[in-house]
Amino acid sequence: MTEERPHPRDPLHGLTLQKLLEAMVKKHGWNEMAHRIPIRCFMFDPSIKSSLTFLRKNPWAREKLENWYVGEIRKSQGFGL
């Protein structure tokens, strides 16, 4: 029998890339997204679909978005510097 271990307190646990992206766009808008992470899919004719395609193919860009999201979560919970 395998013993279940609780998952670490990971703010990304159970969150899809699409939900994360939609939350960030809703909060910041495409212009701020393009300013913070200057990639074409955020800068020119942005859409959720094109951004998801790019982020899934480019782990470095996905990591930047995820780190920004986690940073905001920690800041809002009082863990920021």
C-alpha cells in the first residue's frame, strides 16, 4: 500500500496554464503583459489561444509567466520583500 503525502504549498498546484494566463490578462491586460514579458504573442494581436501555443512550446517564457504569478501570490499574502 502506498502512503499518500500531502503536496507542498505550491500556488501552481492544480492550476492550468490557461487559467493562469486568463487571470494575469484580466488583472494586468495585454499591454502590461507585453511590457513585462516582451514576446510577440503578447505584443501583436494577442489572444489566449496564440499565447497558450507559444507558452507550451517555449518553457522559458512559461517559466517567466509562472514566476510573475507566484511572486504576486506571495506578495499578496505578505511574503514579498
